[in-house]
Amino acid sequence: MSKKAVSILLVVIISLLLISYHFYEFLKVFSSNPSDMWSRDLSVGEKNLNMPSPLFWDGGSVYGIWTNDTGFAISQIYPFSKDRKKIFIKNFNETSVKNIEYYKGKIYWSENDNINEMETNGDSYENLNIIAVNFKIVDDYIITVNSQGIEIFNIANNFKKLSEVNLKNVSQIDAVHKNGTLYVSVLVDDKQEYKIYYLSYDIKRQRWSTPIEVYKLPQTATSKLDNIKIGYDKKVYIFYNLTSKTSSNVYYFYFDPQNSKRLEPRKLELNVYGKIPSPDVGAFDIKEFQDGIAGVFSALSSYKIIGQSRVEGTEIIYASFKDGGIAKVKSVTKEGGWASEPYLLNTPKGLFLSWIETGGFYKYIVKVASTNPEFIKQVSGIRKLDIQNALSLCTFSISAALLLGFIMTFSVSLPGYGWLLFVMLFEPRKFKNESINSFYIGMSLYGAAKYFFYPPQVIKNSMEQIPFPYNLNIIPILTLVLSFVFVKMYFGGKKFNSNFAAFTFMVIIDSLFINLFYAPFLIK
């Protein structure tokens, strides 16, 4: 095989190796876990409505439940099973189901403002004849809200009514149990104002505290206050979602129950939009976790994949809270799509989380993730979609980088071309007859210009914190030396028949190598 053929073959091989390296880098990113805490996602089913998909812990296993046209679907999440149970309920009205709770082997849900119960296998369906526009189950107690106010029942004692509070127009409720006390937050919607109240229930004394108005907001046609959640760690947290026509944000209070006057809400700031807080935080869920509380939020996020490649989407973000502040923030999804309606479950085996993403034919895909090591291992690995995403992004970044990069490398080659043109026109005595020295000078001018001006300074700055090998300043020199070797192989001899042709060949090969190498950093 001739030296010309060998040189061309080697150029092709090196180019393919660089492309393969970038493809592997992209694939590694797409197939990795979204953070060092959470597993990759797992699709477990489809649903019709844009609502949370509750999870529950039963007999050492985690299950997910959601509504469908004729009843419920129940899927075993951990240990994972592909089998899905469908429960048929006569005259079921999916759109009227407001919330779903679990308690000791039974599912409870409100449908048409009535609470119903059934066993998880679909048996013993019963209407409890308890009217409630919303309810919350905490340990052995079910707390309901209706037109009469707030009522509390003991589930273990055949739903015995224990007490009630006269508070009109309550639309939502949330509660937690801590040290013999139920801490409760409610949302009052009187069509003119939104009001958030806090109260507590002493289980031993069976006594309610006086409801305290924590916050009120006039209602407008363009905004909505929704999704009241409460948590407790030494003091009380109350979270809520405020939605307008253009954005959504989460606010919260952190206060001592003994001193809850003149409270001002804090805006939740999740630094997941580059280095700044997310401009849009929507649906969320809050649960107790360790010695604080944990939350999961649907938030607009923006982050880098590799180099300048950036992804923006509505992702699920995990945050832990302690002493009123954010202690930790971790990504649960990094898909660049839309994810919402998270539901968090704290179990002896770790945290489990469900959410929905858009599917086809007006359906939503139910997905889950976990911090459980077994679950993380089970759902890890390279998927077909990872290969498709990596191939798509790799193809785009390389093709765009070669096009743009060739223009940039050609611009820094102009001093070399200028020198060769000067030699051709004026034929200086020492550089006549295609002297090899004129080629060396042209190559030196090109190399110096490329070293100082390529890649552009903005790209160099972005690579300062990038690991080896992208941050090496000698890469432009290495590719130039390598391209010169191929020029010598292709043209041969102590001097070239055409310095102009040899220089052009060198620029093309060098441009190919260096732009392939820096491809992920050249295009946003």
C-alpha cells in the first residue's frame, strides 16, 4: 500500500476514533443516574389524568396506584414486578376522584365528595358515608374537611368521630403526626380570598387548638393558590403553590407554633436553572425524612450535558430541609422534557417517588425512581433510548462543529496563506522554487495564530474546569504536528511540489482533527 493511501487511511481511523470517543462520552451521560442519590426512572404504566400517582408501603413492598376509566390500577414497584392489577368499580367516576390514601391494607379515596374504602385486592368495596371534599389519613386518624368544617375520625375504632372544628369553606387539608400531636394546615377558599390556617390536635386530650390565620391573599382571575402541605422539624413548615398565567412558584412558612403572628412567606429557590433559581416551580410533595423534611418539586431546569450542549426542561428536583432552610438539592430527572405531579414516599427501604410525563394519545406515563440501592442497580444500564439520544446529539454537535470549526481554522490560517501568496508573487531569493523553508514559515504562522486564537477565548474559558484531556493547552500543537506528519507521508520528499497544496492539505487535516476533538464545546 502506498504512503498516500496509508496517510488517508490513518486520517480516517483517527477521525473515527475521535467520533467514537465523543459518542461514548454522550452515551455515558445519557445512561448515568441523574444524581448520586437517585436511581434512573422506570415506567410502570399509563393514566388519563394530570394528577399524582400515590405510592404506599405494604408488607415490605412498595406499590403505586392510579385511576383509570373503570377503577384503579395497582403496580408493584419494589421489588419490581411487571404484573399490574386492574380493579373494576361499578359506576366509577374517575374525574371526581380528588385524593387517594392508604391505611393498613386498604385504599381510601374521595369520589363525588364521599369517602370510599376497599382492600388492595379489590375486595370489600364500601362507601363509608363520610362526606368530605378533601381528607388526610395520618396513622390511625382520618381528618376530613367539608361544608361544616374539619372533622377527625378514629379509623381503628370503626371510624368513631372524635372532634370537629367549625371553619367554613375549607377546600384542602394536610397533616403530620409528631409527639402525640397532629399538626394541620388547611386552605380556605371563600371565592374572594385564599386563607391558610394552622391548627393542631392533641391526641391524648382529644382537643383542637384555635385555628390561626397564617396568610391570606385576595383572589384574582389570573392567579391561584393551591397544594397546601405541612411538615415539622422542631418548628412547623407550611408550603403552598402560587400559580399565575405566566409562571408558578412555591412559597413556604417556617415558624414556632407558639409565635405565628405576622408571618411572611419565603419563596423557594432551587438553583437548578444554570446557577440561578428556577423561574418556574410547580407541583410538589412534602414528607418527613430523617430529622427534617424532604420535598420533590416539578421545576424548570437548565443544565449542561457535555461542553456547550445544554438541556432545558421541566424536571423533578429533590430538596431536603432542615431548620427552615434547604440543606440539599438533587436532580431526580434529567430528560429535557416535562415531568410533574410528584408523589414522595418514605419507607424503611429508602425514598420512593412517582411522577408523570407526557405520553401519546392524551395519556400520561407514570414513572418511578428510588434511593434504594437494589432498585438503583436494577434500573441502571444502557437503554435503547440512551443510544438514540447519544447518537443524535453526537451527530449534531460533530457536524455543526466541523462546519463552524472549519471557518474558524481557515481564518487563523490566513497569515500562512498570506505568506505563501507573498512568496508566489515576489519570489524572494531564499524562497524560490518551492523552498521547504517557505512552507515551514507558513506552518509556523498558522500554528502561532491557532495557538493564541483557537479555540476562541470564550470556549477556552468554559473548559478551564473541564477534566483531562479537553483542558490541555498543547492540543492545538499536537494536532498541528500530527497533520504535518501526514503531509510528509502524502507528499513525500525533502520538499513539496506545491507548498500551497501541502499547506492546504495540512490545514484541512488539522481542522478535521481539532474540530472533531473540541466538537462538544463549539456548539451550544
